[in-house]
Amino acid sequence: MGLLEWFFGTSENMKRKRVFISFAIEDIEYRDYLVDQARKKHSPFDFIDMSVKREWNQNEWKDRCRTKIKRCDGVIALLSKNTHKAGGARWEMKCAVEERVKIIGMHIFKNNKGVIPTELKGKKVVEWSWDNLEKFVNNL
């Protein structure tokens, strides 16, 4: 599980968007890859990292997480075979739905997708690509 808020802005849409990234802790390298890509000059996105810096007890974590999600324009859930057993990430998705924050699932792998969590039932799920990422952010 992990917390990451991103502020996105493109040259076409200068209003910065706040997007919460949900992921299984086993997939942190893919979250890191997304962060690295966003830092490159050619990337149309800008971000501020708000990752968890220390351990919190469960109630404190849920309260802080809900507060962050409620402040966001959208949530991107990075999906893999790890996601179905990632209680924290699944709770983040459930929280986003409860708070009526737009959410999208993005498969990390094209050919090794894993089960779509029930928390995303009725929500859009796509393959991870810059085009899909940009479309989601621009529609927030």
C-alpha cells in the first residue's frame, strides 16, 4: 500500500490536478517508474510527492489517507497480481468510491494483469500508458 499525491498540469490545461496513486507495496518500483517518468523534461506532468514517511497505526493511517483522498481530484490505482491481496491499496480504492472521487484502474502489465479488485466494480480499468494517464487527468 502506498500514498502518493500528484499535481498534474499540462500545457493545454494549466489548472493543476491533484491525483492520489494507490498501489500494492510489492509494486513500489512501478510507482517509482511513474515518478521518474514524470520528472523528465518531455513529460507534460508535474507532481509533488506526498508518500508516507513513517509508520502510522491503522486508525491514524486511515484517517490521514481519507483526508488526502478527499482533497484529490482523482485516484489512479496501479493494478497487478499483487493488488487483490493488498489490503491497504484496496481500502484506498474503497475510500475513493465512498468519497465520490473519480477513480481509474491501470494495469501495470499488458499480458499479466491479475484480478480486478471488487472495489473497482463499474469503474474504468485500462492499460497503463501515457495516453490513458493524460486522458484521465485531463477529464478531472
